[in-house]
Amino acid sequence: MTRLYRNGTVWTGIWRDGQVILSDALAVVAGRIAALGEAARHVPATEVVDLDGGFLMPGFGDGHAHPMKGGIATLFAPIAASTSVAQVQQAVAAWASANPGEPWVRGEGYDPALAPLGVFDKAWLDDVVPDRPVVLRASDYHTTWVNSRALEVAGINEDTPNPPRGVIERAPMGTLREWGAWRLVDRHLPALTTDQRRLVAERAFDYLVAQGITFVQDAWVEPDDLLTWQLAPATVRANLALLAEPETWRDQIAWFQAVRADAAAHVSVGAVKFFADGIIEGGTAHMLEPYCGCGDRGVANWPSGELAAAVTAVVGAGFQPHVHAIGDAGIRAALNAFAAAAAVHGHAGRPVVAHCQVVDPADLRRFVELGVTANFEPLWLKLDSDQVVLTQPRLGAERSARQYQAASLLASGANVSFGSDWPISSGNPLEGIAVAVTRQLSDGTPAQGWLPGERLTVDQALAAYTAGVARQVGGTDCGTLRPGNRAELAWLAADPREVDPLCIADIEIRRIPGCESPAVLSP
């Protein structure tokens, strides 16, 4: 099958002299790009696709997402859109009433800014579901809110000490922060059925395809998730980052290798995920200096020296280290671990720091020196309620003013990639690009943008969501529209460089007619 795409702007993603090369036609033969422009029009086509004046570009790569968790959210109480505690309560009560046979009541994605300091009371859930355990996951996926029955099942009471890597909020109880705390409850949750897993995978991939995403990095995969990944359709290529645990990583190495050997053609296993710290909103991101108003510097998830040892080991086993690091101390720990791996192996395995929220000025240069990809979730680069209510009061003015330095890192020569962290935030790349370009909310506030010196151009933002992700994962035949590359394409109804930047998120993402499944292409 040979297709010619014409009558639109073809954004190749290939840079020359500071500009992206454009074309007006593209030919595809057997799932690969055959030619551009006039040469493309001379390729005998069995089908012609009229772009209708639209914008053809490389398919979006999501460099940091959690697809199966997004699919799971569709199974339970729809709480993500709630704008008050009362609305969450209503959604939970309605789901519980509609599902009387379910032993647990669950929900995913509540806004942690709906309560002061993100602390939620178990009694608020007891009021609507007193007889069954309720566990709700916050949109940050580092926090859960539970009722009294769930605490009882987990054996948690006022005298329960904080577990390693976890915080149990007291007075009121009901909020559990980080793995060590919420896993005390999660381990009692019933496993998903095979039918539920199939539905989760189908819904997750339908969502990704609708966003124009052709590649996704699942940045947090545990053994149970693999059962769902086995049912994933071959419509989006994926790379899995297997979670390394501080207590057991040495025993996990053999499992990492076994999973990699058994991966499907369209689902590779090339990365290992580390959580260096938590999140600023919850006071668990690891900071070099204490948070404002207290002597606490957050949570270092890995004991001193262990992160470096683990990263060095996985790099030696041929895996890419993908490290969640939010606070400046967490980011420094990640960079130190990469340096340790490079000292042993001569390279650090194309390392990634995901989120990069607060980087100490002394560490900016190290991203280039160590070959680190700075992965940002661009939808977060705005002055929203989480920033105003939870983040900035903890950081203070000086640290707040150096958050998410995407433009600075890009100017330094570092590879910058974008991801969504879906379902923590929207998986629509255009919503993130609009924020990366404006540093504004959708209503245009603040007027000059939040930290306006860190705004990107539209071309830079598009590149971060395409070629930047390809470079992140070592892709050599994707991310740009170069002859010979995979024909992984996204079709937008309008050129995002020609509309009001605040309207980029409103551009329609169209389905590509006849795009072959990536599974049928050679790796």
C-alpha cells in the first residue's frame, strides 16, 4: 500500500539553521516514509489523503505516562472532575449505590488542593459509605484518601508508626502519603479480573490514539501491571519502565531481564523506574533546604549510596534509568547516581530525570555533561491552584521562581522531552504545548506568563513531544518525518504555529486514514 498525503503543511521536525524544515506532501510505502514534497508526488500512490489544509507532523511520543492506570480510572467512581469535597462525596456515594456487590469502593484522580494542605478526613467518606472500605487516589498518585473501614482493614490506627517511605496524617486521619503508607491499604484490594484488564487496556489505548500519540513510555510498571500489558492492542508502540524498589532491587535484576526477554513486538522493556523522592504538594519531595515553616526537607526514598548502586547495576544490565525527581535534593541524588554509573561503565545508559521541578543552579550544567534527558510534563508549567495553595507556600519565593526551567535546560544543550503523566494530568499533547508556549492558564493569566523566561516556541514544544521523546528512548527511526523513518503520524486540523497560542489546545486532532499498526513494522 502506498499513500500520498497532500494539500497541507508537513512539519518534518527536522531542524536546519534554527528552523524546522517544512514540506507540502509526504509519501508512505509499506509503513515507512518514502519521500517528501515534489519527490513524494512522483511516488505512484494507491491512495491519496487530502489533508484539507491541515498540519501533518510526526506522531506524538508521550515520554512519561501511566496508560493502564488511566484505564483503571474508568472502572470506578468518577471523581477526577470534582471541584469540591462535596462533589467527591456525591460521586463516591452514587458509585457505591450503583455497585452494591463490590467489596471495595474506589476512585482515581481527586484534586489534592480541595482540602487545606491536601489533608482529607476519613469522616468525610464515612458520611457517605460507612459500611465498606473506600480508597481514593489523588491526582498526584502519591496520596490516597481512605475511610475508617479501610484503615481498619489495613490495621492502621492513631498509634501506627509512620512506615518507611510513607506518612500517615494524623488529626484528622484519612490521608496516606507515599508508597510506604498507602500500600498498607492497597495490598488488600481485590485483583482485577481478566475482563476488567482487557477493558482497561482497550480504553487506555483508544484514548492514546485519539490524542495522536504513536509511542508511549509507561513510567511505572509493577508485576501486576504486566498482566494488563499482555492484553494491550498493537495500535501504539510502548516502552515499559519496571519499578525498582529500594529494599529489593538486587533481587529484581533477574526479573527485569526475564520480562525484557518476553516482551511483545510492539511493547519493549528497556527502562527501570526509580522514585528518588515524592512531591512538593505533599511535602515529600526531597529538598536541599527545609520547607518553609518547618525543619522538614521531605523524603529521600533511597538510603545514601543505594540509588547510585542500583542505577549502576541496571545500566550494567543494559537498562535505561528513568528517575522521578522533583526536589533539588532528589534531582542531585539522581545526577550523582548517573555520574557513579558513568564512572563504572563509561556511560550512564541515556538517563532520564522526570519532572525536574526544582533544579539547583549548580546542577543545570550536569544534564549536558552526563547526557541526561530532562523530561517535563508541560501541562504543569502554570500558576494553578496546586501552585498557589500547596506548592509555593512550601517553597518560598526564591525556589518558586526556579521551577520547571525547560527553556534554560534546552538552551544549555540538554535534550528536553515532554510527557503527560496521564492520568495524573490530561494526555492531550496540545494542552501541554499551549502551556509550555504561554506559561499561562487557559484564561490567559498571569498576563505575561508564569516565569516567562522559561517559555518555549511552538516549534520547540512540538519537537520536545516528538524528536525529544525519540532521543529519550534511543529511537533512530521515529520522531521526525525523514525518508526511511516509521510513518507514525499525527494530523492536526490547523497549524499550531499560526493560531493564538492560548487556542492551541482547541485544535482538532484528526484520525490518520490507513496508518498501519506499529506492530507490523520492523523494530
